[in-house]
Amino acid sequence: MVVIYFSRKDENLICGKIEDLSVGNTQILAEKIGEYVQAETLEICPVKQYPKNYHEMIAQAEKEK
């Protein structure tokens, strides 16, 4: 069994404020699930990284929709 996740660190919107995260929220949750079910975790990484700046990342994601 493996827990596969896609997570974003860097600038994120947390409680209405932009904060710089060293580890993405989804990664934290995936690792906790992995520990609980005794499974390894595997991160999905995009071929081209998203911008670290929150607003630039949102603009990129909107274009991709």
C-alpha cells in the first residue's frame, strides 16, 4: 500500500494571511495517514514547478483550468 499525494509548500494562504511553508499541508496529512495505515508515502511532482509566490501560482493554476 502507498499513500500518493500532491502538496505545495512555499507561499500559501493560511487563515487569510500569506505564509511561507517549508512543508505543504497535504504532505503533512499524507504522512500522518501513511503512519496510521503503515504505508509508504509518495509525492507527485509537476514537471514544471509552480511559482513560489502565492499570487503568481494562483494565476498559473487559473490558466491551467
